Amino acid sequence: MVINVGPQHPATHGVLHLVITLNGETIQKIEPHLGYIHRSIEKMSESLSYRQFIYVTSRMDYLSSHINNHACAMTVEKGLQLEVPPRAQVIRVLMDELTRVASHELWWGAMAMDLGAFTPFFYAFREREAISDIMEETCGARLTMNYMVPGGVMADLHPNFQRRVKDFIKLFKAKIHEYDELVTGNIIFQNRMKGVGVLSAEDAVSFGCTGPVARASGVKSDIRKLYPYEIYDKLEFDEVTETAGDSFARYMVRMGEMHQSIRIIEQLIDNIPEGDFQAKTKAVLKLPKGEFYTRVETARGELGVYIVSEGGTTPYRIKYRSPGFSNLSALDHMARGSKLGDLMATMGTLDLVIPDIDR
């Protein structure tokens, strides 16, 4: 039997269509059909200036919008050989890690809801709301921030920023045990996750998986460790890895990553250097002729930004190497031979954001 899973509604902001071939309830093949939210973002970027194109990437993986913008700004800075002030570097990393925690919070609540547990969604949004409030106060937005600019950040931190981040850290540490009591330690949840959607280290590398999906299979792939950018080489944090490669391992990696992000934020929040939040740049930016590439670690894995410049005010070619596309390519391999009911656990722990795939 061949069944269609999705698209639920073509107007939603992330629609995936799976054509699934079944033998009884056993999955024999999964074929993802993409394109329901394809907006030609790469092509659009080529008609925008080196300041404007950065913010189109907020609409790809919208849960990593700060980090996407960061990657684009760094690529432009590489082309201009622009040095970012220390204050701006610290602000960028703080925003990146707050974004990572907020993204993993939403993933945790939504994944538990996919498996039938409704309560965790409210718990997750309780903490995530605190981060969204901090973002709104500093950047003026809660989801697509448009805060990173070539040379630094668009505006200095709000006077309340440090206090509110410290309040959030206290809140997170006081509440995170509830996540484990409610979900992690739940025997029904563990039975649904363990041994489901197994991906070996060799297969993770073969499919080009990155981020928590690869690290759950024992593949060290954290760009912050492998190719440190900004001030990550000066910070103390661990690359969270597991070896089982199943859905529960992917779950545990993301839970561990939230703790590591909090650890990074704690190291920086009282050590934000004084000085400029943005380097001096020309009103109209022109990159020299050549090719420039930058990679960063988003909440879902490696995002690469590749720019080909002909020396003008707009890019000649832009290519985004998004983590979701490669991670989705492993779904068929992971799900074959498992039951249809297990598909939600496997897909939920891939943490797919569809606009990140439909570029």
C-alpha cells in the first residue's frame, strides 16, 4: 500500500509531503516530495545588496535566524577583510546561544506533542517565552531578528539585557529537571525512542548529516569546535555526543546541548567588553572579485554560505548548504523496516524545519 503523509495545508510555513510504501504497517520506502514552500531564496539573494541578502536567510531555518544571519555577515566580512570589534563578537555569540536554547526548547515541546504528550509543549514555551522577550527588547523582533550586520550588530544591547539573561539562566536551571521527570525518564517515551530510527556513524557521514543527528551517531561535527569562529575557541564547552544513533540518542544530544549553551552564556554575560558594537563600513558594500565561504553551527547542524563575487554591489552567485536537506536525505534509510507508528519518533528527532530545505 502507498500512502501520503502530508502536506497538511499548503499555506503553512513548513510543509513536507512523504510518499510511503507499506507492507502492512512496515515501512518499505519513504520518498520525500519537497517544494511546497520553495521561494527561490538563493536566487533572490543574488538580486539584493550585501547588506540586504543577510535577512532573507532568517526565513530559511527561522528557529536559527540569528545564526543564519551571522553566517552571512561573516562571509561578507571575510570578503571585505573586516575586523569585528570584540564587543560585537561577544554579543553575536550570546545571541547565537540564546537562539540555540530557544530552538531546542521548541523542538522538545513539539516532538513530545508529535508522540502524543501535549503537556510538554506548554512547559517548553514557558522558558522559550523568556528568551523571546529578551530578543524583542534588544532586536525589536521575536523570531526573524535582522540584528547581524557586516561588521557587528545593528544596535547595542538593551540596558536590561544582562539582568534578564541572568534571570533566564536561573529560571532554566530551576525548571530543567521537570523536562526529565515529564519526558526523559518516562518509560513509555523511552520505549518509543530507543532502538528506533538507528543511523550508524558511517551512514551519518555518507548522507552528509551534521548537527545533533550526526553527533548522536558518534560523529564529531560541531563547527564551533572543528572550525572555531568569533570567540568560540576561547570558551569552555563540550561537544555533546552519543553512540547509539537512535532516536533517544538524538534526544539526549539536544538536551545536553541546551546545558552547554547555558554554560557558554554564563561565561560571557558578565564579561561583555566595552567598545563599539559595529565596525566602520562604507554605505555601499562591494566585495572584491572571488569566492568566499563560511560555515557555522546552527541548531540543526552545519550551515555553509558560499558567495561568488564579480566585484559589484550584489553577489553573482549565492549557495546555502543547509543542514536540514542532508539530514532529511537519511530518513528513508533510517525508517526502512520500522513500523509506521515509529516514523514520528524518527522524524521528530531529525528536527526538520522545511524552509531550510526548500531554499
